[in-house]
Amino acid sequence: MNFEKLYETIFVRKSVRKFSDQLLDNEKLDFIRNAFNGTRPFLPSIDIDLKIVPRNSVKGLLMVKAPHYLLFFSENKPGYLINTGFILQQIDLFLSSVGLGSCWLGLTKPKKVFPETSSLEFVIALATGNPEENLYRKNISEFNRKPLEQIRKGDKFEDIIEAARLAPSATNSQPWFFITNNNSIHCYCIKPGLLKRIIYKKMNKIDMGISLCHLWLAALNKKFGINFYTDPDAKRNSPDDYYYVKSVLLKQ
């Protein structure tokens, strides 16, 4: 996996919702599977699996019609949703970097009977295929994201948090908040209200994994040594309406 190329793709990547009906050949499908095998997990102890299935193997609301869907499966263990977002965003960026469209699908799931089975729990899907719309954004101004000042406290590691700011999220909810001090970035997720909790509690954790992937790729690009850890003080002092997720120690 070319992580430098993934980092560069962060700044032009977009969700594609119009795809050609043309199926990808077996060589390209194997190329995607090999890329998946080259991803870095957030939590290596969690077993995961990826299946690539055709259109007639899935169902759901707000479906994006694509020739292929990537179905992500995982053990249901603490942190598995963050791990899902962290890994699958590497694939999302990879697909864009090689000229394929992709789109996260939170309300799509496999049909009860489909050719590719897994013993693990289905988590979420990505649509993919050849795009029938512009694949890349022209510049940063095309991103509809909160300004940096609204999602962080502290003035360190601005370039790294900027990459996390551009991460995709469910209905563009952008649930993240970052606090910097010394050599650490402390990461928090918004607490969804009662009406949104059923849907967004799961999706926001995946969203946090996506943003942590962007943050990690940016730190790699800046040649930082990276260590994810739990900081009891940062957890105790979570901002109002946010809960603590993880801290990132950066060393040069």
C-alpha cells in the first residue's frame, strides 16, 4: 500500500454516486483484494474480512447503484467500529487513487443469501466501480466541512488536523473534535442526541475511525513517529457534549 499516495488523495477525494454499469475485470478485483491485505489496522487483534459482491447481492435504503460493493466484516469486539473506519478508509482512498469511484453506504447490507459468505459480523459497505462523474475535487474549497477553529483547541499540528477535518462522515455530520498539547492530539466524538443516537452512535464511531486514518496518514507524511494511546486526564477532561476516543503521541 502506497501511504504517501493515500495522503495526497485526501485533498481531492469525493464520494461518487454515479457509476458505469461496466464490471471490473478479475485483475482489478484482485488488485483491490491485495490492497486490502496491505492495509494497517487500528486494532490488529480484531479479525476482519472483505468480500466484493455484485449489485444483486445487496439491499438497503438510499442505495447507490454500482457494479460492485465491498462488504466489510469484523469480530464484534471493543473498538471494532473505529477499526472498521480506519481500515476501510484506506481502501476508499486507494480506490480513488487508482481512478475508481467509491461511496460509503451506511444503510446497505448483504441479502440473506449471497455468493460470498463470512463467519464474521457485517459492518458496512462501500460502492465501487468506474465513475460516470468527476472523480476528484478541484480544490479544498469544494469540501463542505466545518472550519478548523470549530473542531480543535490548541495551535499545534495544524496540518495534521486539517487532513482529519476533510474526512467523510455519515450525512456529513463531522462528529470529531481535537485538543492538542505538548506532543499529543486528543481525539473526541460528539455525543448524539436522543433522536440521533440509534443511527449515529454506530456511524459516528466509524466516522472517528475514518478521521483517525486521515490523521495517521498526515502524521506519516510529516515523518512523525505515531503511537495511539489512552490518556486518563484527557478522558476525564472531555469537552462538554463530547466523549473521549483516543490520543495520538507524535514524535520526530
